[in-house]
Amino acid sequence: MTTEALLVTALLLPLAGGLCIILTGRQPNLREACTLVTSGLLCLAVITMLFRVLDGARPEYILVEMLPGLAIHFEVEPLGMLFATIAAVLWPINSVYSIGYMRGNKEKNQTRFYFFFAVAIFGAMGVAFAGNLVTLFLCYEVLTLSTFPLVAHKGNDAARDGGRVYLGILLATSIGLLLPAIVWTWNVAGTVTFTAGGILADRLAGPALTVLALMYLLGIGKAAVMPVHRWLPAAMVAPTPVSALLHAVAVVKAGVFSVVKVTVYILGIDHVAGAPGIHWLLWLAGFTVIVASLVALRQDNLKKRLAYSTVSQLSYVVLGTMLLAPISIVGAALHILAHAFGKITLFFAAGSIYTSSKKTEVSQLDGIARRMPWTMTAFAIGALSMIGVPPAAGFVSKWYLLTGAIEAEQLVAVGVIVVSTLLNAAYFVPIIYVAFFRRESSESMLTYGEAPWPVVAAVCATAAITVSLFLFPGLALELVHRIPT
């Protein structure tokens, strides 16, 4: 199969899987087989394409040209290949997890769940392989709209309220800021095609360039930079597999990926570095990192603590991007990868705990590792990655981010990384301590052990990958070093 055919296959497979899920909805085993087969085939197609991209291939596909020079255009480059690989590898693992979780908790409307999950993966693939801003915007909105039913899946008042906040903020930012920024870019540059080095040199400079950069940063609401972050904790009403989708597989990764891609391929890091006041965007990212960490520290609900941790961790990527140095872009891209596998491990573990014990609060976790050793060991690995210490992937990405901050002589960024790392430890280490070293409350009369095997298998798989990315980072480093900065 040609590389161009692999690109088209990667875009169509999730939609084909969604159709198969709808047609087999009355037969749960067959429906879930469709999910597993489709996700497995997508993973195979994307990994095959990954090695061809490493060999220099840059496939593209134009679906339709709407105006001269303006088309729905897909093209594969190293940064997009990184995001697509993350989503493609995590979809089959998440599917195994979802089967155990949805059945274990007797969730309703499972066909709808698997269908919209498949459509969301299509949106993620489209974002990853977008060849211009218009294609990115369209696929970004597909991702927003397809994940809304997943956030509101439970159908109760809390789910509906959380879904409204989720949809309202993401649509308001994309239509109110991102779309005008794209139109502005088209007007000044005459193109919206992603181009190495950017497209705005000699076309836009001064304060206007800073304003445009800010519009992109806040308009890409999925990056969850404060003050447009509230959609993310509001979405924690969703089932845990959806939380994993939001935080690791697709949604927030589409956000920070888009921030990096726009900065590198539209604004141009060398060009935007000269914009007056551009350092304010760096400070905004640093503010988000620290404040979200402080909020996470105060959360007793485990999923909310993880949600605010995500808000903080995402802004590491934005911080690295706004350092506007090649090595910091490498760090930002690596942190997209490290956060994906570390955070999905944490959410999988939280869902495993809920499925088995129905516990949702940090204060309820005393001694739980004695009953759920596999789950809590995996949780510990994910937590170490978020803190940024060996033997987890987060150490590698934070090393590059800190190196970039030092080389750029940005002491504010250095301080943010150091202080936030201590805060990460402050809200994760106590969970590990009480789970492994405290005795379970004598008041607990529940009899439980590990969650169903698909749940435990998935959480162990992502934890193992998190360690593997620390031990064997070569492939990831080779890919991200090819991002043209």
C-alpha cells in the first residue's frame, strides 16, 4: 500500500468502524469486536506510516478545493505523525479498557458511546494530518461535537450541566477567536497552508502579531490555558474512558498539538520571537501551570485532582512552545507524548478503583494497594511521569523543557518548572503513600480486589509504555528532532 493510501486509510478507518458499531449495536460482542478490529487496523496503518515518514515520506491528499488555494487538504509531517501515533496506539488500549469498564459498571447506551468514540478518533486523525488551518478548524470542531455526547453520556443533571459548559466554552473560543484568527491570517498572508518557518514574515509584525498569537492561544480552547480552562474539570462527570479520551487520546492533545503546529508552521518561531510583548504568552502559560497545580493540591476527589493536574501539565507544552527555541519545541512535543501515556494511566487507575471499590476520593484510598496492587503500581508509575522523575517518560520531556528554558535565559520559565515539579510531587506522593503504607480503615466492610481483567490489562499496558518511553526514547527523539523549527 502506498503512503498516500495509508493516509486515506487512517482517515477513513474510524468512520468505517463507527458505521460497523451502529450496524452491530444489538449484538454487544460483535459491536465490541468491530471496535477492537478497527482500532487495531488503525494502529497498524499509522505505525506503518510512521516508519515511512522517518524514511522521509511526506504524503498528502486533497479532498476538495473550495476556493483557489483553499482546500480540505491533508498532509503528514513529523509533528502530526507524533500526535496521530499517540491516538492510534491508545485507541485499542482504551477500547479494551472501555469493554471492562462499561460492562463492569453496567453503563447504558454503550453503542452510542463506542460510535461517538470512533468519530472522535476520526476528528483526532484529521487534526493530526491537517495540511492547512481550514482543515484543522473543521476537524477540530468535529472533535468537539463528537465528544459532547460522551461527556453528557450519563444523562443526569450533572452530566448535562457539565456537557453544556464543555460545549459552550469550546465552541465560544473556536468560533469567537480561532476562526477570526484564521481569517485574519488568510487576509494578510494569502494562504493558510502549514509551511516550515511560518507564513507571516514580511506580512505581519509588531503588536498585531502578538494579538494574533494570543487569539490562536486562547482560541484553541482545548489547550486549556487559563482563563478558558473550565470546560476540562466540568467534563469530569463523564465515564472514566471518556476522561481518558479527553485527557490523553484526543481532545487536550489536539489542543496543545494545534498550539505547537500554529506556532511552528504559521507564526514561525523566529518571526514571532520579535513581536513586542510576546513574553506575556509565556507568563500566561506559567501562571496556568502554577495555579492549576495549587488547585489540584486542594482536591479530594481523585478525578478532579487529575483534571487540574492536566490543566497544569498542558501548559508545560504551551510554555515550551512560547520559549520559541528549537530545543524547547522538542521538549513540548515530547511532553505531549509523555503526558498522553502517563495521564491515561492515572485515569485508567482511577476508573479501576471506582469499578472495583466505588471509591472516588483521595481520603478513601488508605491501604488500597493491598487489595489492588497492579492498579496502584501503575498509578505510581503514571504519577512519577507527571512529577518528572525516572524511570518514567515525563523525566525526558521535562529535561528538554528545562534545558530550553535555561538556553533561552528565561528564569521565569525555569522557576515555573522547578516550583511546579515540587507541587506535582505534593499532590501525587501523598496518594501513593496512603495507598501503600497506611492501613485500610477498619470501618470499610467492602470486599473487593482488582477490577475486571480488561481494565487491569489496559492500565498495566500504558504504565509499561510510560516506562519504555524513558528507557528507549530513541524513536520519539528521532521523530521530534525532524520538526522543522
